[in-house]
Amino acid sequence: MKEIKAYIRREKANLVIEKLEQAGVKGMTVIDVHALYNWADRESYGYSFEYLEKYSKVVKLELVCDDSETDGLIEVISKYGRTGNQGDGMIFVSPIEKSVHIRTGNVNKL
């Protein structure tokens, strides 16, 4: 199992989520965040250079998938989240070792 964390432009979030659902993703976490980074597209935002150097509003998507689905889901996020401009975002992939169901306490080693 893998966890995918993607930071994408807010204006691309609805399309990316729709395409992930069409690709079979049944659940994900969607969070509005302020990202601290130096790769924001200064042309697209009406903020000062100093603000953009520190904080930009983006959407963070978090989802867990089978190893075999990872590359396909990354492709969906990349394809529909891309504008071609600096600041399109980042995708991070991490292994998942286990899951714990809070209500039942069941542990699944993955």
C-alpha cells in the first residue's frame, strides 16, 4: 500500500478530484492549506513577492491505494493538475505499513 500526498492549485482541485473518482478512488482527504515554498507562480496571484515567497493557498489531497494503482493515480493528478506554469504543485508517495480501525482496534499489517 502507498499513501499519495499531492499539493495542487486550488483552481484545479475540483477537476483532479473528479478524475480521481472516475479512476476508482473511493475516498480521500481534501484540505485547504497555506504552503510555504519558493516555487509559486507569482504571475497568477495578486500578492506581494514577499507573501508568495512564504505562503500560497493550495489544496492538499491525501489518499491510500494499492501499489499497483500508484503510478496511474499519479498520472491522473499530474495530467489534470498541470497548467504548465511554475507552482503547479508536488506529489509525494510513501509506503504504508499498517492501518488501525479506531472503533474496533483491528490492525491490518500491509
